[in-house]
Amino acid sequence: MTVFKTILKIAKRDWITILVYFIVFACFGSLSARGNAQKENETYQDEKMDVAVIDRSNSTISRGLVKSLQKTDRIVTPNTEDLTELNDDVRFDIYDYVLILPKDFEEKVMAGETDAAEYISGGESICGHLMSEKIRLYLQDVVLYLNSGDSKEEAVAGAEDAMLASSHVKSEILSQVKTGQSTFLAGIFRFSSYALLMLLIEVVGTILGNIRHSDVRRRIAVSGASFRQRNLSLYGAVLVVSVFMTGLLIAFVLIASVGDSDYGKIPYYILNEIAIMVCGIGIATMISSITTDSSLISMIANTVVLSMSFLCGVFVPMEVMSSKVLMVSHFLPLYWFSRAIQYINDHSVKAVMGPAFCSYLGIQVLFGIGFFMIGLIIFKKKELYAV
């Protein structure tokens, strides 16, 4: 019991560290998760262009075309008709597109020509190509209506309706699996791994480092507790502190995500959080076995956790990372944490629990056990050689 209380007293000294990382997680984690969450399946939105129009025809069809474009884009009248100056205006992004309707524009359209208009666009610009295609389709519709016996006014009205209908584009993901669609819960739990690992390594590492100080070890040795009792109390207290810090982060997520559509997936996210907690305890044990200097432990923690966060999809999406980087990240525990987060995010509540998800959890726990055993071996070696 003496050892247990000693550990808790040491942990209490680091309350400022716990508070700082909790605030970082609560503020930046929430903002990052909210910003990256895609609550809707819409992936395309029609973009308005700045189109300079020179209408030398001033005919029914030319006026109808300009009127139709005004409903889908921003139409302006240029200050000059000099082609060189207009070309420079497009190059310097003053206009996205320059449309020139010649005097014989209507006659050419009525003769069946769909390329009767002239234009200036920015080289191989996709927007310019889309605008040219929009105008070509409009004129094609006008020709079809005229060939069907409609008047010019009716043909212009019909082509305008077709243009407006085609401008309202909506793209939806129809798959039952929301692949690539990151929710708030996925984002905030992904960010939590950074805060949790930093807390565990700094706090638990400091605790284990202080226990190794000669004066603390002598006081514990004369407490009357057996070797087994001392170790059970030591790692029991470490576990209590770790669970407290993990629970603190999870409690914030539970409050912040009330009403979220994926709230039913929280138990799986918590299981994943527990797995990375085990891994964090293992890393803290290994680092504290190397040094007892709290400043050095903090420096190592920042280096290790930040590097893993960037390499394993916590700060940078895996989709934009190269295959070589991902190959290296397979050997880091945070990679499997991120994979589990994405797996939970992409599957329904009933479909999460399975061999794949369990393997992600198991790999994280194995990493933790491995780091823990390495730390114990170093501890024993140092005691053996009185280092």
C-alpha cells in the first residue's frame, strides 16, 4: 500500500502536464475533427466563372445565350475589345473566359453551326474547356429545336432550360460502406492517440524514473512489503493512473459527441483506445528504463510520438502518403491504431467486430507487451551491473 500511495503522489505532481495535454486535445482535437468530418455525401459543386462577353450580334439567339449564362456564371462587359488586352486579362486571371459573339453569329447557328462563337480561355484550363462545352451544347440544343420547327424564341427558351437542368449536378456515394468519409468520432479518436501517448510516456515515464532513484528505492525496501507486493503495487498504481488519463479523454469525447449518428460505435473506439493505452505503457516503461531524467523523457516522448503521428496517419491522411512511407509505418503501433479507426469508421456497428478489427487490436497490444518486456530487461541489466 505504501508503494501504491507513493506512485499516486508522484503522479499528482504532474497534474499541470495532464491539464495541458487535455486542453490541447479538447481544443485542437475537436477543431480538427469537426473540420475534417464530411457529414454529407455531396462531392461535386458547380463553380461559377467570370465570363467577359462581347456581343456583336445582338440577336435573339445571342441575347438568349448571354441571359442563360447569367444564371449559371458571372457575366461582365469588358472595358476593351482589343484581343491582345483580353488575352492578357485571361492570363492574369482578371477573367476566366472571354466569349465573343460575331455579327453573323445568329446566321451561323441557324445554318446548323455549333461553333459559331469565338472565345479566349487560359490554355489547357479545365474550366475553359467546360465553358466551351456548355456553350456548344446550348447551341446544339438551339439547332435541334429550330430543326424541329420551333421559333427562335422557343428554341432559346428550351436550350436555356436544358442548360439550367445540367448545371444542378449532385454526386452521391451509393455504397453501404462510407469509405474515405471521415466522421467526427473517427477524427477526434484519431487525434486522441497523440495526446494519450504523450501523457502516458511523460507521466508514467516520470513515475517509473522516480521509483528508480536510490533514495526512493531504499524507502520502499524498508516498507516491509515483499518483492512481489512491491511490484504489484507499482504496476497496479501505474495502471490506475493510465486508466484515469485514458478515461479523462474518453469522457470528453462522450460528452462532445452526444447525438452523433455514429454514437453506437463508441465501444469499439474505446477498445481501440485501451489497446493503444497498453502500448503507451510499454513505450513509457522502455523509455524510463533508458533514462530517469524527466526532461530527457519529455524530449524523447515528443520525438517518438510526433514522428509516429506523422508517419501513421494521425496528422496526415494515409491516402496522400507514399507506399514506401506506409511500408515503414507497418512497423509502428500507431499505424494499426489508425487502421482500426478507419475500419470502425467504414463499417456499420454490427459489421465492426471481426477478425480484421481484432487483429488490429492484438497487434497494438503485442507492441505494448514487447516494449514492456524490453524495458524490464533493461531494468534488470542495470540492476545487475549496478548502473
